[in-house]
Amino acid sequence: MLPIVVILTSFVTVSFGLLLFFPFSCSLHEQGKLLQPPLLPNSCNETCGKLHVPFPFYVNTSCVSISSAFHLSCSNSSALLLKIGSESYPVLEFFPDGLLVDFPDTSSCRQYNDLNSFGESFEGNDYFGVSFDNVIGLYDCEDSSLCKADCETIDLPGCDGSGDGSLGCCYPLSDHSIWHIGEGFSKFSQFGCRGFSSWAVLRGSNSGKRGVKLEWAIPRNSSKEVCARSADMANATSIEGGVRCVCQDGYVGDGFANGTGCLQSCIKNGQEAYGSDCYIKRYDQRKMVIIAGILGPVLIVASLVALFYLLRKSEKPEMFDTEQVYYHNISFRKGCRTRLFSHHELEEATNGFGEGQKLMHGSNGTMFAGVLGDGSHIAVHKLKCENEKDIVQVLSQIEVLSTIVHRNMACLIGCCIDSSYTPLVVYEYPANGTLEEHLHQSKGQKLSLEWYKRLTIAAETASIVALLHYENSPPIFHHNLKSSCIFLDDDFSVKIAGFGLFSSDFNYDSHLHKNRECLPFCRNDVYDMGVVLLEIISGSNHLDSPTLALKKIQAGKLEEIVDPLLYYHEQPHYRHEQIQIIADLATRCMLFGADGKLGMIDVARELVHMTKESPDGGNMRGPALEETFSNSSLLQMISMSPDSMNVP
């Protein structure tokens, strides 16, 4: 009886709250689109040329700010300059977390700049740092190993506002492999580069803005009581110990007590409104109080009647479903093996999703290593969901994956679907870390993977992905296959994790036939498997561009990309042949995976056959394959020699 009373009392209380609060509430959503917070000018309402100066920046010294580090000068009432050390940088644009600047003493647009012309004064700077959102164009480099293929598709306009087509190679600072926080761009001179250009590529964008984006922050030890109400403190990404004030959801502004603070944001009469404009007028308040006074007693009587009716019912009342939760009104029933985590619990486990905990970064999210309070090691996949459709697909895929138990699948132990945050998927993190860590020799690794171990890892990876493609209806695709998603257990057996749980071209209504025919939407997995095979050959430290690797292979220079730790020239002849076959298979994966000529089952067949026939003696015989494949026809297809099949 007591729970019923509590529920009904809560119902009456909430009803009153809705009646009183509803006219005051404002939504940031209009037709499902989230409004972007505007960049509001500072309290002095200063401008220089076409630029509004936002807090904490200022021009007039009488304006209130946080530090003199944010003082700007307005030259000829048109050019805004930021002075750092002995250099003055022209300001081109402001962002909520930084600003876009040009090179110092730049009077005309140049194709590229000297490597020593920018960035040396930012080492140890407490207020400004070069942002990871920058993509660097490098020219006349003698060593092209630093070039990154994943930024070649970004639109990087030249001085005239259009692509000049002369970019030698590009390197995103977010890659972290060569350039690190606080370093100058002279770092690239060790690769023989003679000049560089820079573009700021904002998150979610595929085009760059010419210039260098600087992130700004204030030192944590000087940030006490600087944040306004309804604001939280956020860590800077490129300034050691730096923080900024960020308004909570539903509010806009700079977040600082001495700035614009945080104003409530809403949609009123189809327009974006702020602050007091979101609140209802006083006479409307009195009107709503009268309505609430009339409806209140009616609700109380209705509640008492409902209570009497429930007490008289003879059957047992329904129990609340603790296994079902809601995310923005989307129902989600968790799998019987999964656990629902709180965001705070996972934030603590990953040290606040710190940079040092990062395992993998992809287009659909970032994965972090962590340790729970009970000592369990986990990997947390922080997904990027842009709309409600993405969230629905993520929750659906979590339910599907939680039902799959397999020796080569990383155990999905839970998730977090707190409505205030992006969805988080939690995997068990095995003792031997990721394949990428072993290939990169990172995090103190001293022993390299010998060739047969790499070959076995490749065969197990292709086999489990083929299983997901061909033995599930509808088929399951990884969409994010890379060496950082391949976990390794105590005995170096594969555990696949990091699934891209949503994709813009994903189509569950399509059917993947089990007759070696791979439809185009599985191209990502086949292509990515080819990249993984190249990493297994090269050791990743010596392979930054798959395109360059393919050119080496096609030119007959395979030995130039083979991992030095494999001691290629000391290996027996049969291993030379195996490495050549894997390189050829990787090439076919990348060239023919997209058009369906090569499916994952073909890749698995060749790798499993090579592993079984290898003189190294590590056979993958019946029991291992039987554990991977339950369908006898699929097992037969995987086990057959490629020589007996008409393989494209």
C-alpha cells in the first residue's frame, strides 16, 4: 500500500509542478535540432572592424576581464592584434574555446611559412596553446612518413579561397604521434620539411579555415569563484592545468561571473530568445495560479479515487521494470548480461576521460581505458550521437551485441545511457591490451609480436568478423575495425571491441547472402581489415599512409615497409612468402572490398588456410574453428583451401 501512496503523491506533486512551471520552461530543440550557443560580446560591447570582442578578451583597459593576457590592440580601427611574448598575431575569428589567428607580421597571403615563424612562444604558456583542431600542410618534406591519409579529404582552401592543389602532405595535430602540446612547428624540420601552412578544422566539419586556432584558458589555481551560476568548469585540451567556464545545458553565454554569465535560452514565437525574454509575464503568472487552484482539488479527488480502486483490486500490482530505462523518451531494455553504469562512475574509472587513458579515436567516438572501484579493468567507448536517430540505433545495437557470447568477442559488460550525456559502452579490457599497443611498442612494451603470432591474430580477427557478417540475421558490421579495437587476452587470443554502433549508410533491411557475395555496405570492414594487415606487416611505427604502403608493395619494395622488429632479411624463405601473400591480400582488401569482389569470408579463408599450413606448427584445427562457427556449411567454406575455390 505504501508504494502506491508514494506514487500517487508524486503524481499530484508533479502535476502541480507541470502546471506552474510549464509556461516558464523553454526548449533548446526546434524540430529535433539543437541550437548552437551564440558567441555573445563582452560587457563593454567592444568591436574592432567587423569583429565583436567576446569576454574575457578586451581592448579598452577600463573593461573588466580576468587577466591582462587577454588584452588586445585594435590597429587603425580594423585590425585586431593579440600579443604573446614578443610577437603580435592578427586575430581573424573568435570561437567559444579559442580564436583563429594569422601568422605574425603577415602583410600578404603566402603559400607557406617558415617552420620557425610560429609556435615557439607557447611552451609553458598558462593562457594560450596551439589547438589540436589544426591541420598542418607540410611542403618539400624529405621524409613522407609523417603524412596522414585521413586528412587528405578535408577541404583546405588556399589564399584565394579555393583549394590550390599544391599541398605536399597533411598532418592533423590531433594525431599526437609526432607533434605534442607545447612544441613548436620546427619539430617538423627533422623530417626535412621546409615550410608549412595551417588550417583550423572544427569538430564535425570537413572544411578548414586558413590560420592557426589557439585555445585559451585560465590557470586552475586562479579560477576560484570565476564561474557564474549555472556554469561548470571544463578542462582545456592543449593547455596544461588550464580550465574554462562552460554554461550548463539550456543556458548560453561565456560562463564567467564577470562576463555575460549564463543566460537561459529558449525558443519563443519561433525565434531564439535569452534571459528574461524566456519568462512569462506577471499577469500570465496570476492566470496560471488561478487555473492551478481550480485543477488542484480535481487532481486530488481523482488521486484518492484511484488509490481506493487500487487497494480494492485482488490481483497483485505490477512491479516496476527495473531492467528498462528511458533516454529522451526512447525505451531501452538492457540485455540480461549487461550492467547499467552511472556517468560519474565511468568518469572516475577513466580519470575524467583523460588524454592518457585514450585507446582509440574514430569518426564515431573515442575509447578510453579505465579501472572500476572493484579493480576490474574496462574499456569505455564514448560514442558521438548527433541526433535521436543515432541514439535509437546505438541502443538497438547494444541490445544485439549484449546477446552475443564468443571467445573472440570482447565481453560487453554494460553501458551508460544517462540522458545528460552521450551514450557510453563498457567492455572488459584484457590483460595484454590492444594490438595497436604491441605494434606501436607503446606504454612501455619491450617485446614485439613474432610473425606467427601476428598471423594468428589476423586469422582470428577475420574469422570473427566473417561470423558476424554471415551467421547473424540481420548481419552485424563493425564499421570501425582497426588495431586499437583488437584486444588481446592472456594467451594473445583476439577480443574484438569498439563497434561503430551507428552509420549514416547503414541499412539493416539489406540482406547479406552466404554465397561469398559481399554487398557494398560491408566495404568498410573489408577495407579496414586490409589496413590492419598492413599494420601487422609494418608495425605501424613505420606506416602512416596506407596509400604510400600500397605504392611500395606495387613497386616491389615490400621490404622497405616491413617492421624492423621482424628481422625480415633473417627470416626463412617460407616466411618471406607468407609476408608477401599477406601484403597481396591487404592490397586486394583495399582495392576490391568496396565493389563486393572480395568478402570477409574470402579473407578469413585465406588467412585460416595459411595459419593451418604454416611450418611454425600452430594449427587452427577443428575445435577452434568449431567454437568460432556453428554453421557447418560456413565452416566448410572457411576450411577449404583457396586453391580449390575460384577466388577473385
